Amino acid sequence: MTTQVTECRIGVDVGGTFTDVVVDCRGAHTITKVPTTPSAPETGVIQGIVAALGRAGLEPAQVGLVIHGTTLATNALIERKGARTALLTTEGFRDSIEMAYEHRFEQYDLAMERPEPLVPRELRLGVPERLAADGTVLLELDEEAVRERAATFRAERVEAVAVGFLHSYLDAGHERRAAAILEQELPGVSICLSSEVSPEIREYDRLSTTVANAYVRPLIAGYVGRLETSLREHGLACPLLLTMSTGAVTTVGTARRFPIRLVESGPAGGAVLARTIAAQHGLASALSFDMGGTTAKICLIDDYRPQLSRQFEVARHYRFLRGSGLPLRIPAIEMVEIGAGGGSIARVDALGRIVVGPESAGAEPGPACYGRGSGRATVTDADLLLGRIDADRFAGGTMALDTGAARRSVEREVAAGFGMTGEVAAAGISEIVDETMANAARVHAIESGKPLAGRALIAFGGAAPLHAARLAVKIGIETVIVPSGAGVGSAIGFLSAPIAYEVVRSLFVPLDRLSPARVDALFDDMRREAQAVVGLGAPGAELIETRTGYMRYRGQGHEIAVDLPERPDAGDCRRRFDAAYRRLYGRTIPALEVEVMSWSLSLGVAEEDPARLPDVPLVEAARVTSFCPLYDTGSGETVSAAVHLRTGLVPGARLAGPAVVVEDETSTVVPAQFDLVVAASGALVMSRRGAA
């Protein structure tokens, strides 16, 4: 069972370029895509909702729920546009977030750049206090020192303070007392505690997560407050839920308190959609591919579930290198994000190479073809020149594209440096961005220890259907699925997201000294915390609880996730650890002690996998009445491609490439070597001709 509401629901995804709105009323979708309004994102949200309700012929009072996801927190971290933040920590440890892991993530780059801490050194202050590794108080908190640090923060006009003391995940007493003093001394300043944001072992990760939460909290709290007010002013008095990085939804109160959990909320909605599509088509293994205006996101799906992680990085200085970004220790769907979208800017660098991204033209001014004053060539400009986009039908005909401006930008910014035509330069831009995404997919699969072969590529987002077939060829995938409403895939995914919440606690326990009573008490406390969140979003609903232990052999640096029963004992934990370790590494290490570092409890509304849809009889697609020139980047030739309106393709319809399937929010490019069939779900299923 997923989110239960009455009447109609609205899914909203605020991206870096477009804001997508989907109105779902008894299974029928009305879709609207409007430019994001960066200075006041709630304005674009309201514009999209009003337009979508108008197209659907609905009144605001008929809406029972709004589910929202956004990249606002992510963009604030990447662009360093958060609050002026300070850090209060244990004396002697203020440089922990700058020392990081004390390693070189790129050892052969002599000019390697580390990510700058979100808090400058002069705003990182320590106070006398100390806990031992077992939680014993070695030095009581110096409360007068806290007041002195508060005076410094006041003079520096800080807007948020992160409090992170050594070993506070075991005993939060010192942090809570410091917070009480800071609230007295700094009224109106946001205070975040590491013992609440990320109560886990490993001080750098915990401090980094807490600082990031404090950094974006005033921004997100202000935005959510303005959005709630705007919704009410427009007659939408229904509840507002927000999507978290796990793909589950939570309440406004939790989002305001822990906005860091929203960092990957938009991409997570896309992974939820991909999971639904995979289940409907009986694809246990798939690759989710979400390409929007600013970034592309890739996620592995196995057994109809997206791959999950307890840690990820944002704002990486090096695209594919772990350790080059800011670590966040929160539950999240694991995916790789690349600065490759429709708005990614193309240029020729000092070495004479075509480079695409990660800089983006965004929503303002956008690609050159938008006609808003930008002269920078982008991926969208290249796609337009290659014949992949119908300039008159873009965004449902509400936004005419300037093909001449696109050509001028591509010829000036790229083609002129090589003496080539605009089309060839556009093909070069496309090939570079496609290879960038293909390389990211290969690296992500290798790091996860999972193959790409045998998977289906599920493509959504405004730009993904334009590039999906070529990406599939590059990474050796034979089947591509473009779901219905692909251009607003994340917003549609929000509508099927479950209400759930995960709590993690660090408690180091060697298995041979495991106390079941102590572990039970820990899980009971975590369930109460999760229940307080989930109960607000789904009062009275049936809830499912999942328990996990993060375990390792003694001496190892990192743990693996092990599913646990409701009342685990040492023997059961050891058997489950051995099985999980053998699945990952093909063997176990006999006679070596096992330790549990952390424990997690996930509580959520019970849900079922979507049922597999039946096959439908094949029929020939309607007779083609128009053709367009389409540049085939594989062969380097311009071919005549049949143009099909997606609204005219019924389930079971089949056609052969080269073709372009046009809809309001995107276009699907079907290369010459692909065939296409419309599934019962309305999804477009492309298969490479001759594939087994």
C-alpha cells in the first residue's frame, strides 16, 4: 500500500531548469512543465500547479495531497549559497572537517583540489568538554566557554550553528546543554546537533553531515514555509509531504528539521518510477537513467529495488572520484550524478577538445535556442540541430525554439575551432555527453560489483529519451524503456512513493558479547522516533519494520549491511553476517571475530510490488504522414526519420527506426538499428534489432 489520499494528488519536482507538475486524479495524469524560478522557486511551483489544474478542469479543493521533491538543497551545497554557518566542537578538533580522511583521493594530480569546508576556520570554535569512546564523561562541558563562543558567533552575524562533540552519538547530554545555551544567546539562529542529525561513529562524516544540514536549513525552512503559505492562498489546504533521498516521503516538520535528508529527493523520485516500471515489465535488473536540464542520474535496480546506501557525496571536485566531495551520512538511494543535462554548456578547451558541462545554462538564460539572451552552446542546442527536437512542439508548443540561434551558438562556440559544419559539431557535443554518461555508468557498476549486461535501460527526464538509445549502445544494453510521461518522471514517481523513515544509531558490540536486551532497548527507542515521523504522515496505517546491523570482521575499516530478525541473538547475527559476506566476496574468514558498529530501523507503510502487466497483441503503427531529417551519430549520416505523435500510438503498436516519437515534454529518438513496441503501460520499449 502506498500513500493513501482522497480525491486527486499532485506531484511536484523542482529541478535546476524546469519545474514539473503532475496532477493524478483516479489514475489519469495531467502534466505541466514550466521554467524554474531560481530566485523564488515557490513561484514556479504555483504557476505549474495552477496551469495543471486548469488543464485538468479541477478545483484546488479537489486536491487531497501535494508531494514535493526538489534539488534546492543540493544546488545550495554545490553553489555554496547556504546560510552563514558556524561550528561548535570539542576543543582541539575544529580542523577535523578540513583534515577529512587524511588521504589523497587522486594521488597523481599534483594540483589536486580538496573540497573547501562549508564553515571557514575562523567560525569553527572549540569548547572544553570530552567523552570517552565508551560514552564516559572525561571532562564536563564548560558552559561559560559556550557563552563566549556564542558572543563571537553573534558578532560574526552567523545564521546557523552546527554542534558536534566527540563521541556525542553515545551520549547527547553535552550537545543538548550547549544548544540550550546557544538558543538563549542567539535567538533566531538555527541550531543543529550531530547527535540528532547523524548519531553515528566516524567524526568527520558526522560533522560534515551536521554542518551541511545547518548550512541549508534556513534556506529550506524558509522555502517550505513560503510554499505552504502560497498553497493555502491558492486554495490548496491539503497536506504537503516532501520526498527524501531514500525515495520515501515525510512530513514538513521533519523536512524543516533535517533538510539534509532531502538532498537527493528529486532523483530519488525518478528511481521510484524506474522501480515501478521494472516491476510492471518483469525486469528484475535494470538501470535507471534520468537526464534533465542540469544533470544526469544513473541508478542500479536489482530485484525491483533501487540500490541503497548510508553515505554519498555532493559537490565532487572530480566527477567520478570518491573522496573529492562532501560526505553526507544519511540513508539514500545510491546513484551517480553527472553534470550532463540539456542545459550543459559546450566549449572547446585550451587543448582543442570539445568539453561539455558541468556548467549549465540553467533556467535563466537557458540554452541559446530559448531566445533569452544566451549565446552559449548547450546540449539542447545540439539536439535541435541534429533533428531530435521539433522546435514548434517543444513544451507542448508553449515555448517556441530559435533554431537559428542554436546554429549560431554551436558554430561560433564549437564548429569554428575545427572548420566543421554546425551539424557535425552538434554531433560531437552529443557524442561527448553520451560518452561521459556511459563512462559514469560503467564506473558505477564496477564500484558496485554488478554487471550492466542483461539490464534494461529505463529512461526519463526531459533529455533522456533523446540520448537513451545511443547510451544503451555504448554500454552494451539491448533494451530501452521510455515510460509514459517520461519528461516529468520524477514527479510521477513521487505519487507512488511510500511513507517511511529510517533511524540509525551507532553502538559498538563484539558479537561474542552481544546483549539482546540492550539491542532490543536500542531498537525500541529507534522505533519510537520513526513512529513519531511516520505516524504524522500515515495515521492508523499498517506499518512494516526492517532491522539492519552494520557488521565487519575485527580490524576491517568498513561494514556490510546485514538484515536482522526482530529479536536478534549472537548466533543468528553470525549466520546472517556469514551469508551476506559470502554473497559479496565469495568467501568468509573463519575464526575471526565479528563486530557490529551501527544499527538501523526502517519503518514505513506496507507496500506491494506493482503487478506485472500482460503482453498486448502487436499491431502496425498508424501510417506516417511526416518525416524529418535526423543526424545519426552512429553512422555520421543524416537520415529521413518518421515522425510519430506519442498520443497516436496505442498499446501494441510497433514501428521500426529511424523514427522520432514526439510528445509535449520530450521526444524519443529511435535509431535505425532499433525497433519499438508500445507496452500495455503505454511505455515505449526499444530493442536493438538482432539482439537475442
